[in-house]
Amino acid sequence: MASTLRNIHGKRSNFQSEFPGNGGSKRRNLHDDDTDHNVIGSEDTVYRYLCPVKKTGSIIGKGGEIAKQIRSETKSNLRINEALPGCEERVVTIYSTSDELNHFGDDGELVCPALDALFKVHDMLVADSNDNDDDDDGDEDLVGKQTVTVRMLVPSDQIGCVIGKGGQVIQKLRTETNAQIRVIKDNLPPCALTLSHDELLQIIGEPLVVREALYQVASLLHDNPSRFQHSLLSSPSTMYQPGGMLMCAPLTGSHRNYTARRDLADATEFCICFICPAENVGGVIGKGGGFINQIRQETGATIRVNTSETEEDDSIIFISSKEFYEDQSPTVNAAIRLQERCSEKVGKDTNDATISTRLLVSSSHIGCLIGKGGAVISEMRSVTRANIRILQKENVPKIAREDEEMVQITGSPDVAMKALTQVVLRLRANAFDMNHGLVLLPTSFPYIPQVSESSNRSKYAKRDGSRDQDYSKLSSNSKRRNHVS
């Protein structure tokens, strides 16, 4: 590491900015209770590193083991956002206090835990890229000219410390590190937050050049915490660009190739069961099966329409896929695309933009949606503003199995989508036995308008109970009735 790299605890970086937007660089240790790992303090060090979806496995590991090891070794906190449909990157949020210092690099320099963890994540991803390059081409000249790209989200009130007055700081960084360093304000990825007015910091160059530039940038961000950082773990419903539309993108060839290199026998099946009004089934299938086949092709999910042999007015839309946790979920993607077509309108006025979405969930898994003392379902209601109810026994349609309960979500299409996102991502984390402390659940996806053709009033009662229980993995082995389409 070049001699310009300095101890970032108690010393100013060589590139210290006079940017006043965050009250200067007066970093203090204000934490009386450092056991609260779910809150970012005003003086904590926070980094949000963008990781390509197809490389997330390198820092998560099977069952989250690698991520847990990073947290343990560095004494930092690390959260990994759920993959958003259509977004090729996931946000890795790394944060810590400066109460403890870690030895960093060959010189044993003392740095805050968050910076230590940032470089462990960065080095793992670079090593993963090297391994892939070696597999593709053994030409040493090409390997020596490898280009690395680092992308980080930075709040607008913090980015000034990297830019400096008149761009002096960023120009000095470019000159002394030989890295290409840009601050991008437009065409941000969907995972950028509106509340903190995120901007995108991008560093490109050879591996050692990028590593040195990243260190300098990380030092500046350490010295200049954002006033918005307390909100970065629990993003409000306005976290996405207002009015923005995110259409779910098809799986790319590179994504499929990445999945194929792993043993599919290790994948976990994740499934979602919609209860769909009978009159909506035609809209779900589409003319000649066109719509449902399009969703199958674009998401990679298996979708079945199961009709009832009883006189019930409902059918089951069964969505499933074999998945690895670090990847985008075909099941979640398809569920969001199909939600409005599977939902029924609520209210006498058919112009009233309120829908009711119903899902069947095994009784052995429903606890992950309730939480101890009803804490989880209360949180989902508060965050999404949706009416979320859990019904059982006589209040569940006859098409359901005896061991299933019904989750009913009511609200405007946008609100209902936010609630469905919360529900299915919690079910998915539970299916993979993931630690919720490791996974950061988003509060919403941008609204995807779709045509709904149903118009019935909800007819189910509310269950006001809650319980704390142990859950097993979700399975789709139980067979339902006639398969259509």
C-alpha cells in the first residue's frame, strides 16, 4: 500500500475536504451500548458497496457462512439487501462504530472495523473475478491487464467530501492513484435511495490502483458521516425514485451460465400459492397461453394453474423454482408480475383502486410472518400501510389443504405490492433458514401496472392471534387438483 495511506482513526486523510454539508469531520465515539447492531449511529462508519448479483455467493456462502465469518473476524455489521427484480446489483451495507480498531494490511495499520470488512468483501469479489478470468482464458497478459470496477452508493450530503471545492479533492485522487473516479447523479440503479438522495461513486482501474483509490475514498467517508445514515437500514416506502417504474428483466445468459456451474441438487425449491378468483384465470393464462408463457420465459419460474373440483369460485396459481439464495428469485419475480391479475377488486365501485391478494401458507411456516407477540406482522403493516390479515380453518377457502392458512393483503395496487414483497421475501428467507440479521429486506418495489379483471368483495374474517414457533422448509410436494395450461 502506498505511503499516502494513513490511519483513519484519529487522523485526517491526506485528501480531507472542507466540505461543510455534514458539520465537518468531527468523529466521536458516542455509543454507550454497542450491542444494538440493528441501528446505525450518527457517528458510525457506513459503506454501501454494490455487488453484482451473480457474484453475491462469494460473500454470502452456503447458509450465510462467509458473511458471518466476515462479521465475526472484523467485529463489524454486514447486511445484504434482497435482490430486486430487474436490478443486476445488490447493496452490501457495512457499518461499525470506531470504539474498536482492527489491524489492517501488511503494516498492521489500525482502522475501524467497517473499513476492514469493506476490503474483505472487495478482495473476495476481485478474487472471484480472477478465478472466472482464469477459467475463461489463461493468457497471462490479459490477466495482468485486468480492470476492476467498484461502485458504491453515497448520500448526497456526504459525497462532497470526495469531490471537494471545485472538484479539487476528486481531481487529486485521480492524479495520485491513477484511477478513473466518477460521481454519477443520473440513471442510478433501482437500489438507490430517494430519502438520502443517493449518488453513485464509481472507481475503475487495475486492481492495485482501485484498491488504493478505494482506501482513500473510504477514509474520507469515514471522516464525514452522513446525517441520513440512521435511516439506511430501515428504508421508508419512498426509498425508490417517485413515479419510477421497474419492469422485471429476463434472466441474462451470464446469469444462467453462473447458475449452471453450481450443482442444482444443492438448490432449494421455493414456492408461492396465490388464490385466484375463477373469473381471473383467463387473464392469468392469456390468449392461447401467451401471457403465462411470457412470464415463465422472462422469470424462469414454473407456473401452474390448478382448478378446483368443488363448486368453489377460486383456483390456485402455483409458482415455484429451484433457487440459490444469493440469486434473484424467479418465484418472487413471477409473483410480483402476476399479483394484480390474481387479485380481486374490493368495494362496490369497480373504479375503486383497492385490491385483495390472497396466498396460502403452510401452518408450519406462518410464524415467520407473525413474529413473537405479532411483532413481524405489525411491522409489515406499519411499513407498507397495507391491511395484512392471517386467516385459518373455517375462514380459508375449501380449495386449501388442511395444513394451510391464508394471508390476505388489501390496499391500493402499489401498497399491496409493497406488502406482498415483504411477505414473500420473509417466506423465502425462512425457506433458506437464513438469519434475518444478515438479510436486509426492502420495503417496496416500484409499482408495475397490470390489468386486473376481478371484482368481488373480500369475504373472510380476521384472525387476531400470534405465536412464536419453529419453522421447517417450504415444500411443494403435496399435489393439488387438475392442472390447467
